[in-house]
Amino acid sequence: MPRASRVSAMPFANVRGIELYYEAHGDGAAPAVVVAHGALGSVAHAEAVGLRAEALARAGFRVIAYDARGHGRSGFTTRPEDYRPASLAEDLLGLLDTLELPKVGICGTSMGASTAVVLANAHPERVDRLVLRSFPPFEPDIEAARSRLYPLASLYRWLGETITTSLVTALSPASERTRLRALLRGQRRAAVVPVIRGFLAAPLERDALANIDAPTLVLGHPGDRLHPLRSAELVREMLPRCRLFVAPSGAHWETERDELVRVVAAGLRGEAITAAT
């Protein structure tokens, strides 16, 4: 039986000149898995979108969940270039080196998925398996994300965190307001503006996946312009050992949290997954 989850008592690592916040859960002898969140997310916000590091640790893994540069409790810089996928992948590589993790599985969501594939492409020897959730758009589809998120960056820049949170929340559907308020009010104006501008300025090209041979599971869903299903389908087509699992909607994993842990754990073990294609 897997041991009970334990949280690291030293949650910061100095990487490339900034402090990255992380939490370590599970048995140190278990296979290591890094959880990489999406843009504007954090370790603290992970519970709201379904993937619980503690639950994944109870499935038999040593789980490292971390706040990317500019997010959550981690440090930040103000250059947009520092938030491009290649730079964020260098941060993750530095974290692996600091924690002395020679090879890991990675479960990345959205921005975290792009970080994962850039790292796996540049350093395939460091990545054992990949689980990629809500894969971000490739170049042809990036304009939908820019048209939604660039105005958000401008609001943060000119109005600050409090007014931006109140305004955007008030204009959103009532069913989304609680989660959206928690996400938006946790941002720092000095960090969130370069995060958005930097990440969206350099979308992934298809050759970013050219060297990846790690077994990969992609989790996609229809009806999401920020994470188009065809991005997930392209990843499946391009990677030699890749499977695709299509959920009914983007909200599916927020309610089916136990299923998400089960599917991610199976992907990290290379096990069969019901309804995978």
C-alpha cells in the first residue's frame, strides 16, 4: 500500500535567480511526478480545477507540485521573454536539478503542458512519461487566446488586481464567479502582465515535439477556444507513443476528480484507460 502523503518542510528552491515554491507529497522512494499548472494557476488553485497532488501521491507516486515563475508564491521577473515556453522549461529543468530528480513523469495542464513538451523535446533523457491536459493552441489557433487574455493583461496593468477582479467577475456567468474570483484575485499586477504577454507571444510550433519519444497521454475536450481539441489531436498524431482521452467538456474533471486522478495515474504507469482513443 502507498504510504500516507507527506508535505516537504522546505518548500522553496532557488532556480535561475528566483525562488520557486513547491510541495512534495508521497513516498520519496516512489516514482517521481511533477505537476505543472496552467497560466494564472498555482499549487493553491489546483484544487479548484480538479487535480489534487495529495490524491495522486496516494496512488503511488512521489509528487512535486510547483508554482511556475510569476505564479502563486514563486518569485517573478518583469520581462515577457521569461515566460515563453522555452524559458519556463529551463525553470523546470533547474527545479529538477535542484531537487536531484534525474528522470520524472510530468503532468502538465495548458501552459504546464507546453512547458512539459518543450522540456521533453530538449532533454528527453529527463522525462519518463507525459500526461498533457488542455493542451494550448498551436500557432494557427493562438488568436482566440490572445483576444481574450491580452485585454485582461491591460486591465491588470491600468486598474490593478482588485478592480480587475471585481469587473471581470461581475461580467461573467454566475456559475463561474466563485472560481474566477479566486483565480483573479490571487494575481500580482507586476507579474501577471508579463506572464500573459510573454506566454502568448511565442506559441508552440509543431517541431517543438520532434524529439519526444516518451509514452504520452493527452486529455482533451471539445468546445474550448483556448484549448482547441485539434491541438490535442495534433499532439496524438505527431508523437509516436501517444494516446488521446476526450472528456465530454472542460468542466468534466472539476466534478469527476477521482476519475481524473485515476486516469492521470494510469497514464503515468502506461496502463490501459477506458474510452481512450
